[in-house]
Amino acid sequence: MAVLDSKVPSGPLADKWTKHKNEIDLVNPANKRNIDIIVVGTGLAGGSAAATLAELGYNVKTFCYQDSPRRAHSIAAQGGVNAAKNYQGDGDSVYRLFYDTIKGGDYRSREGNVYRLAEVSTNIIDQCVAQGVPFAREYGGLLDNRSFGGVLVSRTFYAKGQTGQQLLLGAYAAMNRQIQRGKIKSYTRHEMLDLVLVDGKARGIIARNLVTGEIERHGAHAVVLATGGYGNLFFLSTYCMGANVMAAWKAHKKGAFFANPCFTQIHPTCIPVSGDHQSKLTLMSESLRNDGRIWVPKKLEDAQAIREGRLKPTELAEEDRDYYLERRYPAFGNLVPRDVASRAAKERCDAGYGVNKTGEAVYLDFSAAIMRYGREKALTSGMKNPDDATVRKLGEEIVEAKYGNLFQMYEKIVDQNPYKTPMMIYPAVHYTMGGLWVDYNLMTTIPGCYAAGEANFSDHGANRLGASALMQGLADGYFVLPYTIGDYLSDDIRTGPITTDSPEFDEAERNVTDRIQKLMSANGIHSVDHYHKRLGKIMWNKCGMARNAKDLKEAIGEIAELRKDFWENVKVPGSADAKNQELEKAGRVADFLELGELFAMDALHRNESCGGHFREEYQTEEGEALRDDEHFKYAAAWEYRGDPSKSELHKEDLVYENIELKTRSYK
Amino acid sequence: MKIYLKIWRQKNANSKGNMVDYTLEGVEEDMSFLEMLDVLNEELISKGEEPVEFDHDCREGICGTCSLMINGRPHGPESRITVCQLHMRSFNDGDTIVIEPWRAKAFPVIKDLIVDRTAFDRIQQAGGYISVNTSGRPVDANAIPIEKEMADNSFAAATCIGCGACVAACKNASAMLFTAAKVSQFALLPQGQVEAADRVQNMVHQMDLEGFGNCTNTGACEVECPKGISLENIARMNREFLSATVKG
Amino acid sequence: MSGLIKSSLARKYVMALSGLFLVIFLVLHVTINLASVISPDFFNEASHFMGYNPLVQFIMQPVLIAGVIVHFVMGFVLETQNKKARGSVGYTSYKGSANASWVSRNMIYSGLVVLAFLGLHFYDFWIHEMTYKYVEFNDQDPTRYYAETVEKFAPFWRTILYVISFVLLSLHLWHGFASSFQSMGVNNKYTPGIKKFAKAFAVVVPLAFAFIALYHHLNPITH
């Protein structure tokens, strides 16, 4: 496929990035002052990219729909950020992080990109500490680490249960410094509604001021999309309510290929759904799996008794519990990767062992950890024969110190005390590995349009390891994109300012206003949420944790039909020239209704199981994923052709020169 | 549950608003407060009325977007949470709930329950950062050990989510806790020392320009802060500012 | 330094320092007054010293008056600014009691009552003294103070007004004394101790004043 050139530099893996940086074109400082860059999205990737680009001398405009850049959903990441620092001396290295990430992604990511990610990961920690990010420390004053699912070393840096917030505030602070210097102009409560191409190059955007409803034109020499993932497609997810695919989807419709849309991560430790009113799901950090043991009852009748409230989980004897992850995966036990843990939970619940009212929950039990920590503490405090109550009390204190905020959050939502009775958890949509196809420079198939962070497809293959999203967002934003973009912009030093007074901008603005008009005038009978919920149900039931050809085909038809219904019968109250949350939502759901179809098509075409994509037809006898490297060792990049159903598939073959493809095993 | 709502409705920044009464039936205990408002809005839309606009995003208590004054208290009756973490089990059948936007001159209303909090951004822009180039090559992260207690205190100050509950709760609409939290985060770290004097002066100056009130140490901010940011941070800022100014 | 004068924090420092200064004055005042209960002679001596020592009269007294004025004016400025900071529309429902004590929220009212009391107090004692010394040019009389003081508390209404004012003074100090340390940036391991001391002070000193007033009311000089 000549159309997809990954531009991964040649040469040994470890030298690629250095070599590339040495060889690409740069823009000299004086010329950078004449170049404008738009960054859409101000999360970890967008915020850090904007700050670095401005610092290098470019004129940056940032856009976010939130009221402040600081509120982007990167803020919600709890667990931590990986880096191959090997501070613990447990044998970690750049290569091992690279290897773990490739393997964790089930061999569906690009070697060159992932190696670079592992390589710059160490810079992230140095950078963030210099910026004043208050990472957790040990008593000796040095940085502390913890371990995460799918790996055998401790390389995760963290700031209690809110690493994402602390890292984002670091990027936001770096942005603020540039805003104060006048190098960044920050547009908040603004939403990008279209990408503008001039002579085939990305030259600006059309944005809506969400407060006044005004449609604005903004020109630039390059546009960076750092707009996150599209998991809200499922309606219920751990995403923030406003997360959407609009910017990426508009770019897609203008020529950016969308890669691997069906690669979605379903996070295993979320709080289960409580009822129809549910608007979002709450995730609890995967770090809980370090100490919690996951189980369901061994006997169906016990599960039923628990569901009906006749039996309490604490009353169930040890031998009547099925610690299914420890049973199936003795080597990694409760710390298997997210996709494996999620699917195993679904498997047990589908078999009838679910433990809450809806039958869609498993237990995450801390009692063993509480007693273990308690005994240890009792011994180190010099108690000879402590009774169980004392041990339990000491243990609870230690567990509280480690996970107190998560336990408190759980109790607030579920109204049960997780120190006394096991937590209930169930998987929920959490991250999308798929996204805009980008080359090694993070440029999409539209010249001058870049994608960073979760918005691109690049580094996680078919499944992302815990604590790697923050790593990728910051790697892209601080250390990759600001340099690779120079290679493209070096041709633009004589272009001069990009005027928005052009036929291309006129047309883009007209399209945007027409679409808004169409949404406002449908004047139908159902609210936007009504459609969003219906789409979510189709996605969860037919394109969720386990997929099959029959369901996927049905989903494709149902989504297309729902989309038609939406445009005829949606009801958007209020007016377009004022703050209007329903209009904002309508625009986003309209895009999801298109993406959903492509998502299902992608899942249908990929006749294999890998990572987050599990096709029931392709599994081993033990129910493990069955990958097909012969036919599907590629990134599926879809080109828009007027309608999602007409999308054309392009394949980027994934070349593994340094790693031998293996069946992923965590047994 | 059946509940009675009194909600502030205001078309835009320039129009006058007023309290409007709504009755909502079928409210469930497991609903979050915002989900209850979702249900109300669905009803309003089906009746052809404009839904109540309110700020919200992550719905898990960390983004700091949600900002409602509920029965006279920011984020409602429970402590240490944001509105999105408040559940209807905190209320009883037949309760009347008054919902208003944050009230402060520096936080003008945009629509209904949404206020403009960009004043907070401007305070941060005035100095809430360490001037280190992201594109530079900083020293190794472990080159400067930081006493765990200092690091933990710095973290505790850094947990501020910028929601504005401190301003909303304060009888003076003062933004001291917000500003002090950022000043403290950096004042407690060796990396933050170099610019400490300028930082505190510039941030306080911007805070004053925005029109927030003066601190009279009532402590309401600390009680209502969803992240439990301590008044110690305000004292630290007072100290930092005094020494910065005296030293000139 | 110019930033210091305009800043909201500077206003806090001024409030705190003037407040602390007045607290120190209260200590002196209550000590001398207590003497009136224990030893009328010592009370007369001390009062005479305070009344005719040039350092006290021409340096400390103006400083004290300035302190009162600064504290009052600044308090009033703060209150006006703070009222304005809420904006043009206030809350329909505001549960101040849920997160802050009544005294901390109503310093302006306790302060105004104390100020009004100061008016009465000045009228009772200070104006009298000034008239005695500088208008009527009476001779020095080191023995007159005790009798004059006791006489003042003969009317029931005055005694009651004094006692009520002392209650409000107590409330004002209850928040204000410890608060001034916070304003000056003192919040550390000694803070719980400082708070306890400040609250004890807020009770004991006004109680002593009230006791003195009541004592003299109940024990008039019989001629």
C-alpha cells in the first residue's frame, strides 16, 4: 500500500529516533515567529504540545470545549505513568518497556513508535519533577514506584490516586507560562466543528464559541488534534460527559484515515451499573488489583442466593469461591492485562455467576490483603500473638493509606463499606487504542494535520497497558510532535499568514452552519440522549467485549438506521446563537452515529482475536484469544468515501524486525 | 422519591434571572445529583422547554467543572465531595432543594447555573508555574531528594481541582484558598524556590484585580473544599507574601 | 513595598497587627482595673501615673487612638469590599452556619458594638479626664480616681451596657485574636496552643472587665 508510508526511519531500533531527529528539517527561531499552529484539545498531549511549541517560538492557539484547559479528561487518570527509569533496580530497561508495550498491545503496534515512546519515557519524569509535579516519594526522599498489570517490574510513577490531574496541571502550568508570555492564545468553551483544507493542506479550523454560539474561523500553518478518544460512543463509559470524536471525525471526513476503530479498551475495575438513570461509569484504579483478589462463587446456587440478597459474600467459605484469574493465569494471577481480566469477568457473569442485582458484577476482595498487611504490621510493631480483630484493624489502616481515596469513592457511590464486604466491579469502556492514522512524525494522511495522544492510533496496538496512556500523551506532546512538526513546517517559512478570507473557509463555514441549522430544525420527538443511549446499547451488546460476525452485521444495519432516525426525529431545543448544551451534544452524537458504523465494520473485517478485540469465532479451546498474524498483522486504516459504509480499507503492514511474534501468554 | 426543586434560571450574562420551581417524581436513591438533573432535563425537553444548563464533565469528582450551590452549600450537604459525587440518598422524599450558581463578582453567570471561572485561569497565568523549558534537558528526577513530608504536603496543596467552592462558600467571596494552594505547592518544593517571591506577589496581585473579597479567616473554604485543602496553605501564602514584600 | 500597601494581604496584616496591639492594651487596662477591686490606693496611683506621664499622654495615647481608628476604618473598608465581591445578585439560600462560626461571620457587628461602647466609654472617662485636665485646668489630685470610677457604675443602665459590650468584646476576641496569627502567616505546630490561649483570653479578660463593673455597681461607696 503505497498510500500509507509510516516514515519509520531505517537503522537499528535503538538509534532510529536520534537518527531521525538529526536528519529532519528544522525551522530556525526567527522563522518560527512567523508560523501559527492550532492545537485542539488541552489534555496531556495537547497541553504539553502547545506549551512546547510556544516555547520553541511558534504562535499557538489552543482550543478546548471545557471552561479551562485544566479540566481535560486526562485529569481523571488515577494510577500512574510508566517510565523505564529502573530506579527500583528490578531489571527494567527501555527495551523491556518497549517489549512489554508491544506484547501488551498484542503485536498490533509499530515497533519504531513504541521504542521511541519507551525511550523518551524517562525524560517525562525528569521534566515533570522539574515542573513541580508532586510525585509520591519514599522516606529517603526519592521517587516511589508501583507495579501495574501486564508487567513484571515496578516502573509506575504516581501521585496518590490522581496522577493524571497532577501531570495535567504540570502541562497546564507550562501552558500558562506561555499564555502569560503571549505565545499561546487560549480559546476555552470553544469547539472545533470542521477542519479547513487549502490546496490539500490543513490550514485552519472552524470553531463555535459555545457561550455566544458564534462561528469563528481560525487559520494556521498546521493543525494538531489532541482531542482524546471516542469511547463515549458507548454512552456509558469512564469518559467525561463531553468527550467526543468531532475533531478527529471531521478530519477523517476531510481525508485523514481512521485506524483500527474497533480497538477499544474495556477496563476491568469499574463500579457496576446501578440503573437506567446511569450517565457514566466510574473507574477505580487498576492498582487495586495489586492487593485485591477477584472472585465469584463456585456454585451457581450461591451466586443466585447472593443476587437475591439471601447470602452475604463474607459468609461464603473459602472453598466455595472461584478466584478465576488466579486459577486460569497462575503466573500473573490478578495482574493480567486489562483485556484479559475484563473478558474473564464477562465470561463468569455470562455463565451465571454474577453477584449484583443485574448479574453483571464480580468481587474484588481485600480481606486477604488486610489480614496479610495486618500481621506484618503487628510483627514489626512487636506484638507477639495479636488477635484477629487487632490484625484486621492494623491491616485496614495500611489498606486505607494505600487506597483510601478509592475506597471512599466506592463507598460514596455504592453505599457499602469495602473494608468490611468485598467491592463489586465490572468492566467498562475506558480507552480507545484506535484513532487517526499517523506516521512516525505523528502526521495524519492530511498534510499539516497532526494527531497526538489518545486521538491517534499509534502506540498501543490492540490493547494498552496500565499507566501507558499518560506516558504516550506526554511523550507525543513534550518530546515528539514539537520536533517532527518542524520537518513539515520548514516548507512554510515563506508562506506568510494564513488568511481565513478564502473560498475554502467560506465553504467550511457554510457547511458548519448548514449542519447546525439542520439539527436545530429537525424539531422531532426524541432528545439527543435518547439516541445516544440507543447507540450505546447497540455498541455494548454487539460490539463490546466479545463480538461475532452475526451481531456485528446487525449492528451495522441498526446504526445506519438509527442515524437516519436521528436526523429526522431529533429534538434540539433553544437557539443556535447562544449557549446550548443540547446542540453541542447533538453535534457530537451525530458523529458517533457515523463512527459507530465504521467501528462495527472494522470489527467485522478483522477475523481474529487480538487485545481488546475479541471475536467469539476466533478463540482457543480454553477461551483465549486466537490471533491471526498471517492475515491481520496490519493496522487497518479506513478512508472516508462519502458514507461510513463506503469506507475504503488500507493496510499498513506491521513489520517486526526486533521482536518475535508470540502468542501472548500470562499463564 | 418525589422532590421539589427551586432552580436559578438565567438566559445569558446580560439578562436578569429568577428562581423557578419544578417538581420531579420517580427520583431514585442511587442516582447521582447530576443524574437527577438529567432526568429533569429530559422531562423539560419532552415538554419543549429549554433544559437547565449546568457545568459538569468528568462526573467522578476530579475535573472540578461541576459547581452548584445546593441548599446554601457548595456541592451540597455532604463534605469532601463534588456535586457529581453527591447521591440522592442524601435527600428525603418530599424535600425541597434550592439550586443556585456560584455567586461572586469575579464569577459572572453565563447561563442558568453556569458561571465564568476564567478569573482562576488568570491567577494561575500570573505565576502558577515553574519557569522550566519543556524542551530542555532537565536534571535526573532523582537528583534532588525531597523530604517525604514536604512532598506529601506539596501534593496535598496540589490536589486543588479549581472548582471555586472556596469562593462560593466564603462570605467574602475570597479566592485565598485557591491561590494559596498553588503558591504552597511550589513553595514547598526546592524547584519552586527560585521564583517564589515573584510568584506569590504576582498571583496575589492578579487575585485582587479580579475582584475577589478579602480573607477574614472564617474557615468556610476549608470546610467546603471537596479536596480538603487546609487553611495552613493560606497562612503559608500570608507568610510568603510578607517576606517577599519586605525583602522587596 | 508599594505592592504591600495596595494588596488585600496588606489589609489583613494591618487588621491583624492593629488587633494584636489592642489586645496588648487590653491586658494593661484590665490589670489596672483589677487593682480597683483589690487595692483602691494602688489603683489611684496607677491611674494618676497614666494620666500625667507625658510618655503615656502624648505618645502612647495618640498611638492607641490611632490603633483603634485604623482597626475600625480598615474593618469597615474590608467589609464594604467583601460585600461587593459577592456581586450584584446574592444567594437565595446561604447556609453560613454550616461551614463557619457565627462569630467569625459577624465580626463587623461585634466590632460595631464594641466601637459604640468605646464612644460611651470615652464619654464616661476620657472626655471627663480631658475636661478636668485641659479645659477646666483643675489641679492634680492623685486620690480622685477610685471614687470617680466606682461612682460611674452606680447607675444600673450603665453597668448593664458595659457588661453587654464585654460579651460582644469576648465574641470579637474569640475569633479575632487567634485569627490575627493566621493572617500574619503563623500556622504551625503551636497553632492549637495559640488558639486555646486566644480563646481563654477572649473569655477571661472580658469576664474580668464585667466582674469589675458589677463589683463596683454592687459595692457603692457609702458616705
